[in-house]
Amino acid sequence: MVNFISKSEKQTIETGLKISTLVKAGTVIAFIGDLAAGKTTIIKGIAKGLGVNRDVESPTFTLVNEYYGNLKIYHMDCYRENNIEGWLEIGIEDYFYGDGVSLVEWADRIEELLPEDVIKISIQHDMEHINYRKFSISSTPEREQNIKKLLKLK
Ligand SMILES: Nc1ncnc2c1ncn2[C@@H]1O[C@H](COP(=O)(O)OP(=O)(O)O)[C@@H](O)[C@H]1O
Ligand SMILES: [Mg+2]
């Protein structure tokens, strides 16, 4: 588990930029956290790092936003549609096991569909500081080591 605090929106975007350097074809990142935790904000950084120029927003009218950067990026939000069958019909497994990158907000709502090889990023508000966010990242030991190095954490 990698734990750290981001003290501003800017720092969260920069964290996303750094994490983007670890993203490869087929990477699935699950984002977990309440409303306004910063899930979309860190995704903005990751997408920017992957060469996406357009605005990145949570999918609202569609369930999946597609962006084209160095890789194809699928940005999904499971807040409204949290029905497992519904996501299977949409073909979520084709996204997860294909050549694109899947960035999934509210991923805890479809936990059972997540691939075994996933990067989980949990974000929590800090009760004392309005702009602080507590991040916990879990993945394989190797990835966690790489993330620690990238973020210059011990
Ligand atoms: N350290 C921080 N990291 C990320 N967002 C922050 C931070 N501090 C304040 N914010 C604000 O919190 C909100 C996060 O919104 P957003 O990323 O859309 O959340 P979510 O997608 O989790 O609902 C934004 O309004 C952002 O400006
Ligand atoms: Mg969001």
C-alpha cells in the first residue's frame, strides 16, 4: 500500500501526470472515493500525461468517455449505473481486457468485475484540512515500489 497526502488540486493533477508514466496498454485503474474526493481530478492528470488534449470530465450522458492520446483511454463512472449485468451488456470486459487504458470512477460498485491485475486508488477527504486528500494506492508489490519511487516516498 502506498499512502500519501495531496494538499491541493494542482498536486493531485501532478500526481496523475507522474502515474501516467506507468500506464501501458491494458492497464486498469480503479478509483474509489466519495463525491468530490478527487477521482476526476487525478484522471485529468493521467489523461494529460497520456497525451489527451481535450477536456476530461466524468461521463454523464454516456457511461464511457473515450479519449485518444498515446493510447486509447476509456473513462467510466459507475455511480449511476452500478448494475453488474448492465455493465456486462455494455461490454466492460472488452474494455478491461483490451488494448486501451481503463480509468474507472466508483469502481467499488463493480468490484467483482475488476481484473485481478488492477491499480486501486482510494481517496479520502481530510476532516481538518479542506484541500487535503488522503491517497492509498494498492497493486502488485512491484508496481507499488515503482509508484513510491515516482512519488519520492519511502
Ligand atoms: N487536494 C485536492 N485534490 C483533488 N481535488 C481537490 C483537492 N483539494 C480540493 N479539491 C477540489 O475537490 C474537487 C474534486 O472534484 P472531482 O475530482 O470531480 O471529484 P470526484 O470525481 O471524486 O467526484 C474539485 O472541486 C477540486 O478543486
Ligand atoms: Mg468524478
